Amino acid sequence: MSEYIVTLLPVYMESSGEYLGSVRLRKFQKDLVDVKDGIVLLSAPTGSGKTVTLLTDPDRRVAIGLYPNNELLCSQIAGLHSFINNYLEMKPDKTSLLEYCVKGYVEIDYSPLNIYVSDKPVDFFGRKIKEIGIAGFSGEVVKAVANKGKLNELIRVSDELGKMIEKNEDKYVIVLATPDTFFLLVLYAYSNFDAVGRLLHYIITYGNEVFSFEDLDELMRKIGLIREKLANVARVLLPVRESTIFIDEYHLYGFYELSSFTALLYLLKHVHGWEGRLVLSSATPNFVFQEKIGEKLGMNVKQINGLNQVKETGDGDELVRGPTNIVFMDVKTKGRNRVSKLYMSSELAYDLLNREFFKKQFKKCLKSGKRIMVMLEKVSHAELFTEKFYSIYGVKPKCAYSMFREDICSENEDWNIIVGTGAKIGQGVEYPGVIFGVVARIESTDFLQSISRVGRKYPGESIVLVPLDTELLKELDNVEIFSRGKVSYVELAKWVENDGRPYMKKKPSGFENIYSTFISIRERLVKLVGLALHYRVSGAYMEEYMKQLKQISGGLENIFIHSSPDNLYTLLMFRATGPSVHYCRELKGELKCFDRGEDLGTIIRNYDISSRDGRLVIKGFGRGEINVECENIQALVDLVNLLKQDGKRLLIDWYTLKNIYKCSLRVEVNDGAVELLTSVETELEDQLFLIPEIMNDEFAEYIYRTGRGLRVKLNKGSLILLYI
């Protein structure tokens, strides 16, 4: 058996009798209109109109949408533009934000804002709307106007939005942001990183001591937290008080981000006076997130399950147009276990390019609008596939991932063939005009998310190609929902959710435990910083600050700081991320170095690496090996063991590791010779790490290979350096 084909049945959504403009709402959208407050857990298929829920709260004047990355944020801006323009018949008065998202660059008079107006009021569930403003708040979007100053531009846009909704019932504002930017704004920490790091150091070091608020205020003044500057950050958040907050693709967030969200929403309530509605939206629910968010916030939780409203026939548009066939294609590998077979079948996917089945389908793709999407595991697999694809077919696709190669990728924005990561394609980003796509770094949830993302506007047949090891392919005969050759969207969703892709690599047991104590303390630290900075801005007595300080006082003793105070600001980042480093590549015998940086974990996971003159060099496809070696390793091990006896965790930055414990980054080059990665060490100096305890080799390997940290190999076990 060379192919195993399963047909995905048509997907329709149950409609309601309610209209917004000229479009009839789907039932789950109308259900959301009827929910006035609390937390809503919204599950609905990809492309069903979850983003339209930003327009389903007539009782409030502001909706805030949080999206995991800039690509998805821009995709939603384009989607909202289309909906408002076509269905609400509101004319665009200003579209500079949309133009930036489409073009990728800006004009001189750019502002991250779209304005839509109508001569005739639009019925908004009993409320009449004549003007809608859409603003974009993300690092990438605001960076485009950095010559004016990021904060100044945010203030200017927020002031304009504030004037729109002030005493104007016929105006509505939508703010789309990445959680990273919004998180820092809510904390008042935006553009105050070093000073906030020093405040964190003070709270951790002296938090148990009694002090007056006057002393706290004086401390913040001395360390550079200027009241006027903080007040400017507060101005950006003026529209937030009366808002619906919409968190999209929340299944992507793990327990670290969960603690960030709970701290964020806590501060919105206790500092910024937010009393709105929270909507958590995804096609693939995160049940851990669901269970904990309501409990932590003390808010009522209501579920709206749009998956139960999916039908196989209907009178509206299909979500997945035309027949969609999921084709698992046989790839022979030498993998020794399920995980290695899975990864090797993805790596060898280029073998499909020479098969008659692929040639025939790709020919139809070019001539008749048939759509093809290839699902792979890693960025390097997609790059290798692209390299072979170009050599065979002479076509350069558009590459939607940061480490793209100009020799095999096209810069043509209008090109209808695309290669990208799950973050670029599988997380809600639309590519309606594309007929052939390759998605890398696929997780089981991304598999469901990615179906129908490519070429949605074409009504013809769609094929999803999944390369699979011969032995794993045979196992599909035992999957009940595939045995009849057809599967509904709901059945596929449940399979992915419960036991789809059981050959995926699992986290080692106890993975969450190494973070749990630290994350709990860090969450309270974030709250304390937000409360303290609010006190600095407003001068109001903060009972909540003292309450949180008492709750956290015992936990602070479980953190041992071995870092520059300035570098502690990393604790206030929304995500735990690894360092971005510069690199060079060997291409056709020449060394080319790039100005753009890349996540170190991504490089390690995907490429064979070397060093030249202290610089990181990518040699080819494979897995990189960077060793951390410390001359004073015994002193570091003794410290970690001593802290473990007292139940403490070590927070340390690379600067301290390098200068106190004489640690360095080394990579093997030729014939066993080892070279230093001095350029990477320089870029790592501010990086903060959590070192919990000595771990077994399996645990350390998982942390290292998944890009969550580095490791120091010992005679027995390893020290893991978890990125913070």
C-alpha cells in the first residue's frame, strides 16, 4: 500500500435567524451575543467565523483581540476589513494598518490604525454604529514607526481611539494585539525594562520586610521608574475598562503562558477596573487552560461548543470547499522506534516528488485549481523538500519562515506556492489564493488547524499529504473512523484531541513539576510589580499589594537570585523564550552571514552546526550539538545541591555563568576538534536561566532537543539551564 486515502466530509455550520449587516450569523455567533459577562470557552472549526465574535458585544464599546503572533494578527486585520467593508458596507476612511499588513512595509504617514465609516447607521444588535476603528498593537506593527518612538505612537493612537468612544454610542473600537505587547502595557513595564528588573530584585530580596508605601515610592523613584513615563504607558490602556477580551488560538498556550494570562487578567480587574467579558477561542480546545482559568479568576465559565453545531449538509457556505482527501503516503525509513520513524518519514518526504501520484496531482493543481498541502515535522524538512522541489520542477515557492534561503525561495508576494511553519500557516493565518503549500513543525493540533488554510477561495478538490513510515501506515487500518474511507470534521477533531498521532514524542513524566513552584512564585511577582507600578502612577493606597505580598512572602524564600538585577526583567515577559542569535550558512561552498537573528533552539533542532572564528555556522540538515562546559562546574553543582536541600530553585544569567563559573559554549568542528561560540555567548549575556536540580539524561535530552534550554553534561546526569 503506497497511499492511504481518507475523505473529509463537507463541513457546514448551523445558522441562526440573526443578521449582522447583510450576513446571517451562525448559531454559535448568536449564542455569544447572548452572553453578557464571565468567561466563554468557544470551540468551533477553522474558518467558521470565530473572529467575527469581536463584533458580538453591543453592550460595550471596545473589543480587544489577543493573537499568538504577528502573522495571525495581520491576517485577522485583513479578515475584519473584508467583513466590515463587504457585509457591514462601511467604507474605509483610513487603512494604513491594513496596507502595512498586506505590503509588509509602511509609508511616511503610517499609523497602526484603520477607520471605517458609514453614512447610514449599521444595526449592531439594537445599537446603531456609524464608525469603527481598528488598531494594531504588536512589536512588529509598532516597530514600523520607531522613528517617532514606539510609546509615543501607541499613546497617539490610544488618544484617538479614546476620543472616538468618549460619549459616542455610535462608534466602536477593536484593538488587536499580541499578548507579549499587551502584557507589558498592562504591567506598566513597557519600555522600562532595566528599572523594572531592579524593582523585581528589591521585591525578591526584601519582600518579607515591613516598609511603608512612601519608602516603596522613593525606591521606585531612585531606580528610574519615573511617574510621568509610567503615566504615559497608562494612557495607552484607557479604552480597556469597558471591553470584551478575545483570546484566540488559546490551545497553543502552556502552563507558563497560563500563569501570564492569569496575572494579566488579575491586573486588568484590580488595577485597571476591567469588568468585561472574556472569550477563549480555538478549534482545538486546551482543557488544562479551561479548567484553571475560571478557578484562578473566580469568574463564571460558560461553554459554547460550535463543534456540536457542525453538519454535513446545509444552506450556507461550506467551511471546507469541495472534497478534501487526507492522503497518508508510504515512506520507507530505517527508524528504530515510533518517534524516529515519524521524523525520518518527514525528512524523506522529498521522495514523494518523483512519484507519479504526486506529479499527477501537482499538474492538476497548476491547471485546475486543485489545492495541495504537505504536512511535515521540522523546518529543516520543509527546507530540504523545497530544495528538491526547486531542482525537479524549477519553481521557487514563497517561504514564510524566518530562516528562508534566497537561492530556493521567491520574494514574490503574489506567488501561489508557499512553504511555512505551523506558526505561519497552522495557527489561523489565511492564504486564500495559494494552491500548493508545505507546513513544517506540525503538532497534532496544527494538523487540524491547517486543513483548509491553503487555497480556501478555490472550490475544487483539496489534498492533504502526510508522509508516513510503512509500518505506521499499516496501523491506520486499526483506526475505526478511517476504516470506512470517510470521516466527518467532528470525528477527526475528536481523534486529534484524544489519540491522534500517538507516535508523537511525549513529555517526560514530571516535566511540569520542575516549573510548578517557580511559576507560582513568578505569577505573584508579576502581580506585585503591576500593583507597585500602579501605586507609583496613581498614588492610591494599595491594599491588594500588601495582600499579595503576604501570600507570596514564604514563596520568595524558594528563589535564589544569582544574576544582575537588570536582567530580571525577563521574568516579566509573557513567554519563556530562548535567545535569538545571529548565524552564518555554508551554501555552495561559500559562507554567508545574516543580519537577522534566529531562535537558538530552532537552529539546534534542525541543523548540523559548526563554528568559524567564534561565529555559529549552519553546515547542513541534521541536529546541532552545543555543549556547555564550565571550569568551576563543581562549585555550581554544589550550589544547586545545597539549594535543593532547602527546597530552592536557582535563577542565574549567562553573564554570571560565564564570569563566576567560567562557562563557555563549545561545538565540535572537524576530527573531534572543539571551537568556542564566542559570538553566541555575547548575545546570551542577558539570558536568564532556571536551574532546578541535576536531571537524568532522558530529561536533559528532551529539554535540549525541544529548544527549552541548554545542558551541562556531568559524569552522572546533567544540569539543565531552562530558558526564562
